[in-house]
Amino acid sequence: MKRLTQLIAGTVLLFGVGMLSAETPDVMEIVERANQASYYAGEDGRSEARMRIIDGRGREQVRQFTLLRRNGEDGRQDYLVVFSRPSDVRGTVFLVDKNPGGDDDRWLYLPGLDLVRRIAPGDKRTSFVGSHMYYEDVSGRHLEDDEHELIETTDEHYVIRSTPKDPGSVEFAAFNTWVDRETWLPMKAEYERDDGEIYRRMEVLEVEEIDGYPTGTRMRMDDLDEGGHTLVEFRFSRYDLGIPADVFSERSLRNPPRRWLQRD
Amino acid sequence: MLKFSKQTMLMAALLAMAVPGQADDWDDDPWDDDPWDDDVSAFEWYGFIEGAAGHRLQSNPVIGDDFSLGELRLQLEGRYEGDVATWRMKLDGIADGVTDELDAELREAMVSFPFGDRTDVRLGRQVLTWGTGDLVFLNDLFPKDWESFLIGRDDDYLKGTSDAARISWYGEHINLETVITPLFEPDRYPDGQRLSYFDPMQGDIVGAPPRLRGVKPPRTAENAELALRLHGRAGAQEWALYGYRGFFPQPSAFDPESGQFTFAPMNAIGGSLRGPLAGGLYNLETSYYDSRDNRDGDNPLLPNSEIRFLAGFEREMVTNFTLGAQYYLEWLQDYSALRRNWPMDPATLPDERRHLATVRLTWRMMRDNLIVSLMNFYSPSDDDYFIRPTVQYRHTDQLQFNAGINLFGGSDASTFYGQFEENSSVFARLRYSF
């Protein structure tokens, strides 16, 4: 009888814990899985991307580039971004060694001067190539920079509220992220000022499953102060291509690796 | 006056071309009708048309024209990707209102291809750059076009072209770059036509005519230029060692027999480091210039051997505001021999050590569509300066505007920046890219 009670209690406990974690996983688990889903899918990846940048006065600019990414150890990542449009930035190449917990190393190749310039490790919340996206939106914000709190669980989303540990280092007071419960992709994020006013919004408009990984293929970043926005579209994405580590080197800055840049 | 009206017409023509450039080829449903679905064509071409004008801030007593820059430039760039090799060509056509000439300049004509797994080769006319300085060059002895920079052309034109073979070998940890330039190519230096300069032989500032023309060394295999760079990374730190055999890139030697300026033979070795430091980036670079025909340093008509040293630091101080600072030293190695044998006015004898400090402030605004920069060179030993405020505005992907001031000054007409005092100018450029 005692054994049975123990068994039942144990089963209930196990089952209950299982239920509990399926219903409301730990907030850190959610943000880590969301981070994995949006920035670390696969061992490596290749994608073509296009940005349509529209400023508050309706003027439009375009950026088109191919992005290569490779995951390393302990959350490290390498990125190589090769621009193909517009004509005056064509041939520009951007290389990033992402170091979670430290400064990223960044280089820029300017073909007109044949110059490999190193970029000072500065504020990551500044415009990425003239768009409304920040560098940090492209390569991911370090999870340990914010306190995270699960504020709501809807049928589709976990809503996470993140508050910066060092409020002086960023322009927002907090941001809320809507994480899809099925794919773990962050589908929307809204950035607030001290007074709670939302001034910046990211939305994923389309998700496709590619090589087994749910991938945001269309997204939009809105600047609600100025009224401008940037639309980003990813195409020809592939994962787990086996891109070697040495592709992310000075050689590729000066001579972009055609084998890995071309579509299949 | 005639030139002025011609420039006005050129600018008007440029503006007329530029205005319809904002054509919107995408409708509200983005991307659908756009060519990115199509296979990328193996051949592509693009380019720009640019109007540029530069006017002196004061009249120059030795140059009649108050315009130092006035031109309409068309650049066409073509690129063909073959199965193995990539072919590239960049050709400029220039209607020059200062010289009253139509001119063509081949900026690039090259083929690049891999050779085995670890080697990339680039053959033909190309632009070459290495080293760590910001507008200060030690081990980068590839040709510079100082004239273009000092009159206000785009920064790209600071680098001249080389007809060269570049062979880049990439190893596991060490990489070796070899550049062979069969025919020595000097800098393009102020020659008196657009910019006056100090002539040590005459002891005075001079302008053209006659234009300063350095006599290039004979075209022999012996006189080919060889430049080497051994480089790698240790974590976030970058290191490089450099070697060079060729000539001083400026006509700093004088041949008394022919009465001509020439380029003295030199060897150079050096090294550099670059990496993150204190939330910013540091760079250190040094080089030794061996004046091969003047190893004792007692010939004042040939350059002295030199040690050059550079230390720099750059950091984003607040969001979108970057500060860069450099200290640079040129140290003549046989100074007492030079002083003993100096035949000209002792007042024009250079200092043993030339110290130079640079400060660059950069503000980026409007998502980098507006960039304001202030570059400042100051030499406490020469007591001269060069201040260069610039503004860059990107109106659209097609239309970009640049303007700036080149302000030179110093207490002595014989020093590097002091000699250019009367070349101080304001410049503006409008570029339409396609």
C-alpha cells in the first residue's frame, strides 16, 4: 500500500512536472530556445537577403546581400556578408566573429580601395548598413544582458518581457517578445521607453520550414518615431552545408568564396 | 570665366540626369516583380557619373586658376564571372575643366583566379592596399594619388593603380601575400599644375609650368618592385611582417647631372599589430626604409634612411560618434651626415624627427545617410597642419553628395603641409550611381 502510494505519488509527480514543463517552461528555457531557433539553426547556414529601407518621407533604399553563418563553440559564431546591391556598395564584404559575453570582432572590405578595415567594437544598437535593423538584430542580443520574465502565455505565444541589466547601455527601457510556442521563433518584439511608449517594432511576416528548421523568411522593422521601416526578405536559405571554418577569414574578405555564395 | 561656365553647364547636366534617378521599380507588394528570382547573370556592369568642383580659398600666386578641381567623370565597371576566373574592368572618362582636356583612366583591368586550394592570383591593373594607418602609410608602398586626395576627389582615388601580379597564399595559421610590379609605379604627387609645392632646389614655392616630373628608373628586370606581407591572426590580434624592394614612391632624389628629380632605390622591412583594446581598437606599425644608394647618408640629394613608427587608437565614444587618434614618427637615420653635407639654405634642412599627430572625429546620423567627419593632422616639429572637415550625404542609393574643406597651414613654406597653404580649398561632389 505504501509502495502503491509512493508509485502513484511518483507518477503524479513525474507526470505533473512533465505537464508543468510542457505548459509553462522556465523563462530562461524559452529565451534560450528562441535564441537558438532564430540565430543558431543548424551547424551553419547560407541565405540571400534583401532589405527595402523606407524612411519617414517615403524615400526608398535597397540592400541585397548573401549571408553565410557558422556556429562555433560556446555560442560563438562567424558571419560573412557579401553585398551585391546597390551598385556603390557592391563587392563590400563584412566579416563578424561573434563572441558572446565579449566584444565581437568586425571587419569590412572596401573593394574600391582594396582595404580591409577593422571596425571598432562599438555600440551594437546602431543601424546595420543604413537599415532600421541594428547589428544586434542581425546577429542576436546576448541573453545575459537582460532580465527576462514570462508575462503571458497565449494559445500561440509565450510573451517575454526583457529589462536591461545596464539601462544606460541601451536606448530602450524594456521590450516584449512574442515567441511562437510551436517553432520557438520570436514573431514580434516591441521596444518601449521609460513611459511605456512603444517606439520600435519587429514582426516576422512569413515563416517557412527549410531543411527541417522553421525560418523567418520575411520580416519588418518599424521605427514608430520617424515613421520609416525596413522590410527584410530571405531567400534561397540552406542549412548544414558543411561550410569550413576557414571560409570566415581575410581570404574571403578580399576574395568572396564563390563556392559557398552561389545557390546550390 | 570660360572654364567656370563650362563647369556650371556640367553640373547642370549632371543634375538633370540625377533627378529622374529616383524611379521606383518596385510596387507596394515588394520583391515580386524583382529580378532576384532570375539566375544571376555572369556579366554585369554598373558605374557612376560624378560632377566635382574645388575652389581655392585664396588665390595662389604661382597658379593662375582658382579652381583646383572641376570635372565631370563617368565610370563604367564591368565584371564577368567565368567558371574559374573573374574578369574585372573599371574605366573612367573625365571631362576636365581645369586642364581643358578629355581624359581616360583605366582604374582596373584584371583577372583573378584560384591556383590550387590555397592560393589566389590577381593579374593586371589593380588597386592594392595593406597596413594599419588611417591616411598614414608606412609599409604600404603601393602608389598613392596625393594630388587627387588633396584637391578633393573621392577617397577611392587616393589609391593609384599598379600593373602587377598579386599572389596570395593562405596557410593554416600564416598567410603570405606577394606582389610583383614589373615596372615601378610612383605616387602621383603635387606637380605644380593644380597644387603648388616647395622646390628645395629653388628654395621657394613653385607652380607649373614646368610641371614636376620625376624621371622613372630604367625598365629593367632589376628595377621591378617586389612587396611581401606575411600575416596572420592570433585570436583577435592581427599581426603582419612586411618587406619591399623598389623605390621611394616620390621624386625625392635629385640628379645634378641631368638636373632632374628621380626616385631613389629603397628596401623596406616592417611589422604591424592591430587588435581590440580598452573597448576600442589599437594599431602599431613600424618600418625601416633603407636608402640603398645612400647608406652613409652623406648625399643630401638622395633621401636619408628612415625609421617610421605609428601608434593609433580608435573608439566609439558614444553611439554613432567615433574618435580616432594616431601618433606618427619619421626619423632620419643618418642625420648628422645629412646636416654636414646640406648644400642649400640651412633653414630648409628637415628635422631629424618629424612628429605628426592625427585626430579623426566621425559622427554618423540618419542611419548613416549623413556622415560628418573631421580629420586633423598636426606636426609639432614642423609646426604645420592639415585640417579636413567633410560631409557625406546619401540622398538615395543613386544620389550622393560630398563636400569638404582642405585647410593647410604652417609657419614654414618648406614643411610637408606648410608648403600647401595656398592650395587650401573647398570642394563638392555630386554622384549618380547606376
